[in-house]
Amino acid sequence: MESGDGIVIFLILIALAAWIYMMARNWVRDKVGHVIPDIPVDDEIPEDEAVGLLEAAGYEILSGKKRIPIHVLLNDEPLQSRLFIDYFVQMEDEVYIVKLAKERKPLELTGSGIRDALLCYQLAYPQAAGILYVDLAQRKINKIAITIEA
């Protein structure tokens, strides 16, 4: 073995260790860093006016009301909040998040009003095709798709 062979082997081992480290770090980042919750599916969904309206429009109800906990740190102090989703529905291969209109908190149907009220739902479930905003008083289903251009 020549005197330079040991240095070459050492450099190859360093490069191999660096490659293994980078691959492991990327694998962990992919598995942990991009956790997207699954769309829930319930066996039994209670029949109500909203379910009837959605089914009449051709949507299949996947699940009823869901509460999604949110953990917030404000100046290192923990705060709790939650998002409420009324239904998840499906038409053909597309899944939608459903929010019911509330008299005491009407949605302003403008770009900024929709963004402020509904963007968080699309961000929580990016695999959803959009959000259905259901106004039972008017018996109207508004289909909203939000895209963000970077």
C-alpha cells in the first residue's frame, strides 16, 4: 500500500458519511416536516338539513363535524385554539371542506373576506379541492377554490 492510499480511503469514507447524513436528514424532514392530516371518514353521519342539501347537489358525505386543535406560542406562553369543520364531502375524485354559514358571523364574499375566514382550512387540508360554504337560509352552496401564487 502506498502512502497516499490511506488519505484517499479516508476522504472516500468522509464523503460516504456526509452523503449518508444528508440522505437521513432529508428522509426525516420529509416524514416529519410535512405532516398532512388525512381526510376523515365516518361510518355514521346524522341526517340534517345541510346533509340533505349537499346530497341533493350530488356530494357524498365523508364525515361530520371535526374539531382540529391548534397550539400557539405567544412570547413562549402556550395558547390553545381550534378549527371547526362542519363536514368533509366528496364529488367524483375531489374532496371538499364544508363550512356552514352562521347568522351571527356572516362571510363577506370578497377576496379578502374569504381569505380571512377560510384560508386556514385550505392550508390545514391542502389535498382538498376547495371549500364549500353552505348557506342553509338561502339553500345555496358556494364552491370556493383558493390557490396561492408564490
